[in-house]
Amino acid sequence: MQASSEPLEDAEIGVRDRVVARMANDRQSGVQSVTAGGTSAAAFQRGRAASQTDCIVRFVGVSKSFDGSTRVVDDLNLEIGRGEFLTMLGPSGSGKTTSLMMLAGFEGVSSGDILIDGHSMRGVPPYRRNIGMVFQNYALFPHLTIAENLGFPLLARRMPRNDIRERVRQALDLVQLSGMGERRPAQLSGGQQQRVAVARALIYQPSLVLMDEPLGALDKQLREQMQLELKRIHARLGVTFVYVTHDQTEALTISDRIAVFDQGRIRQLASPAQLYEAPESVFVAQFLGETNCLGGTVVENAQSSCRVTLETGDIVLAPPAIGLRAGDPTVVCVRPESIQLSAMRHDGPNQFRAEVLERIYLGDHVRLRLRVCGNDDFLVKLHRDSPMPALHAGDWSFVRWQPDDCRALPASSGANKAV
Ligand SMILES: Nc1ncnc2c1ncn2[C@@H]1O[C@H](COP(=O)(O)OP(=O)(O)O)[C@@H](O)[C@H]1O
Ligand SMILES: [Mg+2]
């Protein structure tokens, strides 16, 4: 069941060709304001600006319930910029696939509306939405060659054979499978078959491509290779990608922006760097990468810093925290790679005695599990080249971190709690 396998009118194909060509031109001349694969804060800003001025998809107050009571997608509002690589990231069951299926038209919305190019998609069937799709299960026809698999839907649209041959050649070239057109799917590896599935979604030159965990069946090395490849293809075509994954590393690698889903809602929508460095909730801080959490109470949230008393009575200084006031419960989050160890106490804030509970050697870095301020799961990640005291289980040390490297977040913003 693929949107892209439905025949479309030739006239529509012509329009699409022109749109894609225009987008490619814009990209070359630098007019297009969404950067492909940009992960910097600047790219995020540009992405935002583009999504406001030139947005291809809008979810407007979209909710979905299958049983009439539980909302598996709950008041979703999201704008996707033209040419953007947007990833929906979240734990299993958080509503990512349902959101994508509603965008594709395979599921109806219970309330709200989805707009593509400013037009409501209510009552518009999947094959009229000009969308290409890639699923985890790539489902190629086993009895057809790769070229026939790719050309089949174009043939069904009665495209001239010479044009089909050229389109297939370009598509194979795009996914680096030139010369493989005469093979059958069984003669390709899993990774190569998935490339064919990507080529098949792109062969119509749709302006919007949706992918639902497309690399989930591949092993780690192949997955990482394909992530870079998808990013390259996206940059080359300038087409909008909406990508679903539960894999945070994958999301960080490939996306312009990431929408973090939890229980049918978007917890935060930002660039990878912004999400990692400035999570707005404990949920996001924990879901993207590792983080150490220390519970406490806000003593003072001033313009220069937020002062927190931990449950142990220790004081932590963090940057000013949005939405917190003196007396509020908070969780201070600090990344394992932001922590320094030393044998002696230095001047400055955020220094605590730490007992080493475990040492794990991982080649390029060493992980230490420590007891810090009553937390027995306090992780420190030391790069191989960093000056590293020879610490082992049972040793004592001091940990410290810069106030700018931690965040005081609302205590109620963890997993499975409303924010
Ligand atoms: N066709 C369906 N009928 C009933 N419940 C469904 C259906 N599809 C999904 N769900 C439920 O909706 C929730 C969200 O599912 P889904 O969108 O597939 O999540 P994700 O892709 O984030 O793992 C889950 O609780 C799931 O069981
Ligand atoms: Mg899913």
C-alpha cells in the first residue's frame, strides 16, 4: 500500500517536474533558505524562517483516536518547511507512524486538518497527495528485475519507454546502484534492496517523501552508511523529507529539525544541536543522549543564574531557568561528557565529592559510574586523550562542571508526565 504506486495524471507529473527543477535551481543559486543537513543553530534559525514563509506541510490541531476516547495523536501543530529534513522521534507508541499515515492519507484525522501547499487534505486520497513513501519492509516484486521494479509504475502511467529507461537510470545512479538494474531483488543485499525502495519513492519526483523507520531492518554499520546516503540524496534533490525513527542517534545525524514525540504530543521541536544542548524538559534531556539528573528545589532564579538546593543539601548553580520560581521542585541535568574529575577541590561552583563505583573501558573513552550527591548512577565520560586520573572502583575524587553545562528543568517534565 504505497501512495507512490498509484498512477497519477501525466499533467501532474509535468507540474511536479517543474517544481523539482525549480527547487534544484533555487538550491544552486542559494535562494532556498532551508539548509540540507544543517545542524547548527544558524541552520535551525534559517529552517524556522523558511517554515514560516515557505511551508509545505501544516498540521493544524490534529488529533487522532482509534477508540473514541484515547487520543494517540493529541492536538498536533507542526509546520514543515519546503526542502526540510524533518524527523519525528519518540518512543514506541508515541504516535509517530499515525501522524505520518494521516499525512499520507492512509488514516483520517479525528479532528483538525492537514494542509499540503496550503490546501486542506480532507477527502484527498493518498494517490492525489504527490507523496513518495519508504517503509522498513521494502516489498519489491521478487519476479521483476530492479529496473522493472522501478519502471513498473511509470509504465502503468504510460510514460514513453525511453523516458522510463532514463528515469530508472537516474534513480539507480542517485542511490549508487548503477549497473544493478538487471538483477532481481534476491540478488541484492538488504541494504541494496532498501536503496531500491528509496529510488522507487523518488522516481516520481514527488515534492514530499515520507519514511517510516526505513533503516530498522539493517545492521548498525549499514544503517549508518545509509543515513549519510539519505542525507546526501536529500541535499541533492531539495525534496522535503519527513522521517520517522525511534533511534536518537539516527535523528541527530540526519535531520534539519527533530520533533520529539511523547504520548501523541510534540515535547520539543528544534535542531539537533538545540535539542541536545538546550532540552526544555527532563524527558527530552533523557531521550536524546545520556544525562545525569539531580533532584532539588529552586532557591533563587535570578537573571544571572538559577540556584538549586539538592535533596542532599548541596548547592548547584545553573543558567537562569525558564518557568521556574523559588520553591519549585526541579531536576538539574548535566551531560556525562561535560564533567571534569580532579583529585583536589578547585575554586568555583558545582564541585562535589564522588565515589567511583564502576569503571568501563570503551576504547575511545572511559565511562565511570559514580556516587554523587546521593545519585548512584552518576556517569562521567572521559575522552581517551583527556587528562585522566587512574581511578578505579572504591576510589574517591571530585567532580565539577560549569554552570553553563547544566540545566535546571521543571521536575514534572520527565517521562509520562504532563508538562
Ligand atoms: N489501527 C490502529 N487501531 C488502534 N490503535 C492503534 C492503531 N494504530 C496505532 N494504534 C495505537 O496508537 C498508538 C500510537 O501508535 P503509533 O503511531 O504506531 O506509534 P509509533 O509509531 O510512535 O510507535 C499506540 O498506542 C498504538 O497501539
Ligand atoms: Mg511506528
